[in-house]
Amino acid sequence: MKNLVFDPDTGEIVTTKQKPVFDEKKLREEEKFDGYYALVTSEWEKGDEGIVEIYRGLWRIEEALKSAQFTFPAMTIYRHIS
């Protein structure tokens, strides 16, 4: 991947000396995780069950935010900073 050249404006790959390669071994390795969710957290002191419980409780927060948006529509606030 170190032979890639990127367009600084768009981030697109301009040229490459590498050709795409299908890696069947890598595909088989990744297929082991099909159907699973990966949770990434900074709560490293919590156990697996604690993290899953936190994740399961997120719907309550999302519902409260939806309700608040309906009750108090968001307004754009302009503030002059000097």
C-alpha cells in the first residue's frame, strides 16, 4: 500500500503499482464473524455482560432524544464571537 499516490484535493487514488488480489484465505477468516456485531468501547473495566447491558440501554437515550426533538424543535443559533 505504500506505492499509492493520492490526489490531495479529492483523496482519490491516482496511480498504483499494485494490482487487486482476491485473498480467499482472508475471506474465509472474515466469514467466521458474519452475523456478529462488534462493540468498541472505552469502558475497559466493565465485563462483557456490563458492556452488553449498557449497549442494550442505549435505546432509552435515543427515544428520549427523539421525544425532546419533537417537543423542542432545534433552532439555529447565531452567535457573534469577537
